[in-house]
Amino acid sequence: MLDYGLTEYQTAIRDLAREIAAKEIRPVAMEYDRDAKFPWPVVKVLAEADLFRVYIDEKYEGLTDGSPIMNMVIVTEELSKACAGIALAFAGTALGTIPIVLSGSEEQKQRWLPDIAAGRKLAAFALTEPQAGSDAGAVRTTAIRDGDHYVLNGTKLWITNGGEAEIYTVIALTNPAKGPRGASCIVVEKGTPGFTFGKKEDKLGIRASATRELIFQDCRVPAANCLGREGTGFITAMKTFDVSRPGVGAQALGIAQGAFDLALEYACTRRQFDAPIGSFQGLRFMMADMAMKIEAARALVYATARHIDRQPKERPTLYAAMSKCYASDVAMDVTVDAVQVFGGYGYMHDYPVEKFMRDAKITQIYEGTNQIQRDEISKVLISNFHSRVSKARAA
């Protein structure tokens, strides 16, 4: 791998995450995938290793070393090399935490972040609804003010860490008449009366990750749980995706690298026609393309994460969308090719490479489909072009 100038601390957390992936995740990955179990034993190991602290500021018992997003990316990639579903217990918690970091008051951060940093509580982010997928502005869940509480009614769909997390950052309409401009971000804690969970989804991939529906029926939540001002929830959601999408890119990157490593080993050891199959030019070219794509994706994801950490006041929408979109497309391409390298064996559940292909697909879908990412990218490019033209004319 190229030298990406990781700090001593980042090298340490990378090596630690890599060791946990090898010793704690890889041996059980197929079992958790088969049984669709949530990986609580692994979560405990991650908590004891202080890995949930790497994206939370020291002020709230975290250990960011000033680079929360880069740290999140590094750990997510390493864990995903072994199992992307298990890695989501970590990455999904980061997604649920980001709105608190971005929009929470000092009191709110002190209230929730230390427990997340210690791994005592997992977090989840709740935006998607049955009619609000790619059209995030079509949210219908309401949170109507009643004295010093909000009363929530509605459902959220396909929520990562659903049912397992203790802390949920929920986008709901506090002023339905205003549509998206009337949305707010409200923290709802597990166990709150009126807050229940639907069935656990039976998924194609990332099966070790819990995905559930959230159901709110006259759920009363303290008004003090609103992050930021009322009506800023949609802005918080979009800013959250700006920060979290490189994490999806890192998950995809880990999936691609994990599949490639298996394919390379197989190509070097599997013999046909009295020679390793890696000696045949057709397969060698395929492996070269896989390796190039992975390294290009890593460069983009890492550069985006660093940019976000170094320029926290600048909206990184363009590069966040690029890193998520490109890395997830690479993950799909590489895992399909990895199955091809294995031939018939690659199609069997007995070999782990088919799992990587199943896990890869979701990275092209969640946190905005790759069609949505391309739309976001083009909007920013066109807007930047018109801005440059206006400035040139003004000069």
C-alpha cells in the first residue's frame, strides 16, 4: 500500500483494528452472516480497545487526535476487510453520533457522547421512511411540541443498528406545514414509551448488522433532546452525510480489499493445466485492474477524510459524494471479479468470497444511492462553473 502519511496514532489504531479483524472477526464472520446475529461479543472487544473513541473529541472522553473522520475511515476499512456487517456496529454508531457532534449543545454532547465513546451505548441515525428514500425531503414522521415535550408519530425504515442501539438521532417534522424546512433532529433513547421496533430485516448482505423499522406511537420525548434549533434538522441530515459518506467509502474499500486478498491468494495457489491460474494472462490483467481500482479508491477516500478534518467549516459535498460513489462501484466490480477468479468455488457459501460480493451491493445503495451521488456531484460542478463565470464577469 502507498504511504498515506498516517500519524503514529493512526498507524496504531489501524494495526489494532487489523488485529481485532484477524483474531475476533474473521473466524466468526461466516457464522454471523449465516445466522444473522448481531455481534455483541465483537462490540465488547471494540469498546475495550477504545476504538469507539477515535471519532469523538477528547473533551467528551474520546481520542480523536484531531482527525475524527480519518480515524473513522481507517478503522472502518480494516474491520470491513474481515466482515462489513460486523463493521457496521462501529460505523453505524459513528453515523448516529455525527448529528450530535455537528448540532448538539455542550450539555447534549456531555450527556450522550461519553457513553458512545466508551462503547457503553451504540447509536443509530434515522432518516429513511417508506416514502422517503432517495427523496429525503419527503419525511412524514412528526414531532409536535406539547409543553416541554415533543410527541413523535410515524415510522422509520431500514435503520442500521435498529433495536440494538440505545441512542437514535431522528429526523422528524416539528412544523409539518413547512415540509423539509420544518424538520428537526431529535434524540430518542431506547426504552422511551411509545418507541418500539419492527421486525429485523432478512437481507442479502451485511447480515450481521441489525436493520429494523422504528415505530413511534405518541412517543413523548423531552424538548431538550432537540439538536440545534427547530427547523434545522434537514440541514443537519445533509451535513451528516457530507461527513459520513467517506465512511461508506471506507467500508466499500475494506470489502474490495478483503475480496482481492482472497482472490490473489487463490490465484497464486490454485493450479490448472499444471500451472497456477495466476500465470494466465487473462486472469493477471483482471487482478491488475482490481488492484488499480482499489488503490485509486483508497486515495480518494483518504484525501476526502483528511479534507473534512482540516477544513471543518467547508462543505465537502462534492468529494464526499465522489468518495462514496467511486469506492462502492469499485467494491462491486472487484468482488464480482473475485468470485470469477474462484470460478465455481466462488459461487459456494463454503468460500467467503461470495459474501464479499453480497456485502458490496448495499454500499451502492445506502446513504444515498450512487445515482443520487452522481446527481449531487453534477449539481456542485455546475454550480461551481456558474460561480466562476459570474466572478470573472464581475472582475
